Amino acid sequence: MPANLTPEYRAAEARFKEARETKDRIEALEEMLRVIPKHKGTDHLRGDLRKRLSQLREEQRSGSKKKGARKADPGCVPRQGAGQVVLLGPSNAGKSALVAALTRAEPAVAPYPYTTRHPLPGMMMYEDAPIQLVDAPAVERAVYEPWMNTLVRNADLGLAVLDPSSAHVLSFLDEIDELIGGGRVKLAAAWWAVGEGTRGRADSEEDVTGRELDDEAILARLEPGDVKLPVVVVVNKIDEGDNRQQFDVLAELLGEAWPLVAVSAETGEGLDRLREVIFRGLRVIRVYAKPPGKPASTKVPIILPVGSTVRDMARSIHKDLEVQLRFARVWREGHFDGQRIPRDAELHDRDIVEINA
């Protein structure tokens, strides 16, 4: 059931987002609860507002956070799989819906803002490679928590999830950049992740490579302590209203600076393409170990960074194996069939490798 929120509620919500002091945020929440329509469609939202109001009142009573045992940093999400991908964006852009559609995680999905309060990881499969997606709270100035800096700094790839129907869709990218930048994180366009045609335009491979090199040159000026987060912009809800036309407009306005991928978490449109983009964005390869004289183990790949060699693979299996390594044989589709290669030969995605010690 639609919430049908009134202009009075929207105005109070805007004051809440702009408020910096606890007292002002409490007053705005109280006003939101007073003017919100009371029907079944707002049950969850009212409950959420009451919970947040209770937390702010408790914070006001205590005056400051109690000192004592050090609490765990909510932003510390143990990395699993081939890499960690964090979903960033404003409220109601559909981040949680995307995580639910791509993984077996069950984040709270609701048509009202700030449903996600803490990072929620889920595991997505790209073919045989498990990749960790982390649903993050809204990246908005009014609700941005300091621990988000830890989450973003530890991630390998960022997805900036946007709703093209939002009146503030362009300013949200600037807000994400500003808030994340406060945590000494520099956003970089992950052109290598997308290849040709992702923006609805036919990009040549040379064009993509040139963009990547330009981006690297800019980020070469990182200050000590800064980290780089490669980012792809994911335009969600492409199935709704005139969002396809809005996507074309965004591609014209943002396509020179950011790679865009159009998807729908609701219908599944574009999700297979997004899985591929995410895998490419992590800059990893899958290789499979073949013991001498035995069949290859192709069920669980060994995940290595792009550019890894036979020595790197041997080290990932066991440090002693790297020392004992003499040569390897590789099976590569369309190229090699058991060909002998040296220890420092670079490996490719889906190589089958027989290590000889």
C-alpha cells in the first residue's frame, strides 16, 4: 500500500536531513510523526521513526557516548570470496533490492527512507566465482556515520546506485564523492570493468583504455593515507515510468566521467550484465589446479589478481610450493593444450595449470 506522504511530512523530513544537532533532529522527527498519515501503508515507517526518535532521546539524555570497552567497528565487514563490493547511494535508490536480487541475503526492502542501518553482506555468484556484495546505509549528509569510512576504504569496488527518476540524481553523485572523500577515499571511474556498449553507446576499446589511463594519471597524485575506490554507476529501476529516457539523459551528462549500467532489481533486466561488470571491476582471474597425472579440479577456482604468474599461483597454494616449483603446463581455451610454460609466465582467466615441483 502506498504511503501517500504529505507535503508537511516531506518538509519535516527535509529539516531532519539538514539538522546537525540532536535536539533539532528530535524536533523534526516529532513533527514527522505528528503529520504522517496514519494507515496501514505507513505502519513500518511510523515504527521506524519511533525507534529512531527513541535512540536520539537516549543519546540526548546521556549527553555523550559512554566510555568503556571498545566497541567493534560496524564498518569492519570480513572480506569473503573473490572480492568485496560496496553499494553506495541515496535512500530509496534500490540498493537493498539489488542485493536481494543478486544474492541470497535478505535485507529489509521498503518504500520508505533509511531502511538499511548497518552493513549487510551477501554472496553473489558470477559463474563459479563467489563475490561479496555489501548493502550499505544511505550515503547522505544527514545520516552518514563515521564508520562508513572504514567500510568504503576496505572495499575493492563501489557501485553507485541511483534512481533516474529522482530530482536530485546528479547532485547525489557529488554528495557521495564529498562524503566518501572525507574518509580519504578517492573515487575513480572503473572503465576497465565495462568494456564496450555499457552506456548504451558503442565505445571503442581504445576509448575505454584511454579513459582508464587518464583516470590513473589523475589518481597518481593521491596523498599519503588516501586510497582509491573504483566505481561503476548503476542506474536502477530502468523498468519504471520514463526511466529509460532518463537513463539516456544521464548517459549524455555523466557518460564522459562515469561508466553507467542500466538495471532493474524488480524485473531482473541487466543483472547478468551487472554480474559480469562486477567481476571485471575486481580485476581478478580464475585458475584451476591440475595435479600431475590427474584430472583438473574445476569446481572451485583459485582467485588471483590480474597479471598473476605461475609463481603467484604456487604461492597461493603453499609457500613451499613456490620454492619447489620448476615449471608448469597450461591448458588455455583456443591457445594451449598442456604446453610447458616458465615460472614467471602470466596466467589468464580460466587457465588450467599443472604445477611441477
